Amino acid sequence: MSGSQKARVLTEAWIEQSIYCPNCGNQSLKQFPRNLPVADFYCMRCNDQYELKSQKKPFGRKIANGAYQTKVERLESDTSPNLILMRYDVADAAVRQLYVVPKRFFTASLIERRKPLKPSARRAGWVGSNILLERIPQIGLICVVQDGIVKSRSDVLSRWQKTAFLERHTPAARGWLVDVMSCIDQIENSIFTLDNVYSFTRYLSEIYPNNNNVKAKIRQQLQILRDNGYLEFLGAGIYRRAT
């Protein structure tokens, strides 16, 4: 058995034996039959699906995903699976890090189109995608295992539910919320001003070139985030992160 095969057996077995459904708290996840064009695991209670990405090295700014068009279509239909990011150690047969990312955070701006494969490639012309991990708000990267230590289950379930309000919005509306949340993450202080968020106007304009009033859109997102307890409004254009 090759190293990659051993790693696959290790990681898939660990998921089935050790992880619960962070969406509903069900004790275990069930593996889909291999080679199906769907996710890797699912919950038998709430039917949520999970895609597993595992590797030996720490995760960087982005991670390779499947076909770009398929990913875009799943985003538009709101059927993307939740994501499990696992870093493992084959020698010790151990999981070093594991994060779960709710599907509600997967929006169009997080998916990068890769260049088509060259004509000489076996799948010439195929277009893949990358998930831009750096654009996921910190609250969306929910830690389950850190340095081999398993985090509190109640904390994981609680953190998962804190952003459940995003699911009440359409994929397009959710995209704006997630992107503004990501911008807020880049502000150093937990207390910040409206002008601090306005500093990302050009960045958001590049993501949404058809929107001619980005500042008004920013204010709208801040109000929604405030109304759902993600932010506190302190008055006079000042906000505080509530999470």
C-alpha cells in the first residue's frame, strides 16, 4: 500500500470513528461510497454533507478543489458540502489539526478559477478550482483538534451555531456578508469605526464590479451583522466585535 493510500485509510477511518456532526451533534458521520461525485461523508440525522481535505503539511492560503464549473453550480444551488480540513501524521497515525468550515461560508468570491489543463494533459482543457482559505472569516474556521488536542465539543457546536443566521440569506446576499466579515477580521482592534471598514471599499469593488454604491452596501451588511449579534453598535459610527 502506497503512502497516499495509507493516509487515506487513516484519515477516513478517523473521521468515521472519532468525529461527530458539528451541525446537529449526531455522534458520528457516515462515509459515502467511494468515487461518487458528491461529498465524502454525511450525517444520518440532519443529512448535512462533508468534504474532507487532508494533508501532511499545514494548510496555506488556498487549497485545490474539484472542477470549477461544478463548484460554481453547487454554490448557485446552495448544495455545497461543509468542509473538513485535516492535517495528519502518518508515522504516529495521529491527527494534528482539524478544522470544520460550515458550507454557509462558501461563496463565489472564495472560489478561484484555475487555468485549463494543457493540451498535452490527460484531461486537456479541464478547469479546476481553488478554495481561498484566506478569505474565510476566522469564526468560520472552527477548530476541533489543535496540536493533537481535541477541543471541547460544546464549544465546537456553539461556535457552529453562532453564524447560522447566514443560512437565512441567498447565496448572493451571503457573499456580501461573508466578505465584509473577512474585512472586519483584518482590522486589528476589536473596537473599530465605519471608516475602518470603508478602507476596504476598493477591495470590495473589485469583487463586486457591478455595484456602484459599495459604501451603502457596507453599511447594510454592518446593520445585518449587528442585528444578528455578530457586532455591537456603540454609536457614532463605532462598532465592537461581539464574538
